[in-house]
Amino acid sequence: MFDKKPKSYTDLLGKTNRIVEGTIIKGDISCPADFRLDGHLIGNFETKGKLVIGPAGSVKGDIICKSCDIEGKFEGKIQVSEILNLKSKAVIHGEVICGKLAVEPGAEFSATCVMKPQVKNLPQNGQPVEEKTA
């Protein structure tokens, strides 16, 4: 009567990936789940979930994600379809495209910013996606 799919191992343990402090990654990361970065990434990052850059974390490259909390450093272009939260110790340099932006006092925000309430169709490969109106 009810067809239940068995849960995968990652569903049972949670779907948050983590890179710990002191780790340096050179290259691109793509993942379907939430991600916490306390190390350093030199490259691009893409996730369908939430990205958290911890106080010791840094990213030098482009980011595409659903939502993001930044407490560390970021340099590049970031595209967030929902909300971008910048904590008080965050340092941001580059270009920001987001649905909503929250900035705590003390954050360093040196970036161009475009806020779009419904950023569902983010540009891919530098080409804007045309939205169809009904």
C-alpha cells in the first residue's frame, strides 16, 4: 500500500559535509548537500544546499548556493538564491547576487551587490537566464 524507499546512509547520518580548519583545497567543489568550510578553498564552489564559511574559513573563487552564512573571508563572485548572512567578523570582496542580505555590524563588505527577491534562475556560465512571464 505504501511504498517507502529505504533511506541512504547519508540520510541517516545527516547531509552536512565539513572541511576542517587547516585544510587547503585547490580546485572546484560541487555537492548536493549542506557544507561547512573551516579550511581554505582556492577554486569554485557549488551546492544546492546551504554553505557555512566558519571564522577560520576562506574562499577565493566563485560560489553558487541556496543560502550562505559567512563568518570568515570571501573573495570572488557569490550567487545566493535565498539569504546571505554576513556575521560580524566576515570579510567580503567582490560581487554579490542574492535574494536577501543580512549584515551584522562589524562585517567588512567591499562588493557590488544586486538583490533580487526571487533569484531562482541564476546565470550559468556567465550567460543570464531569461525569465518567462505568465
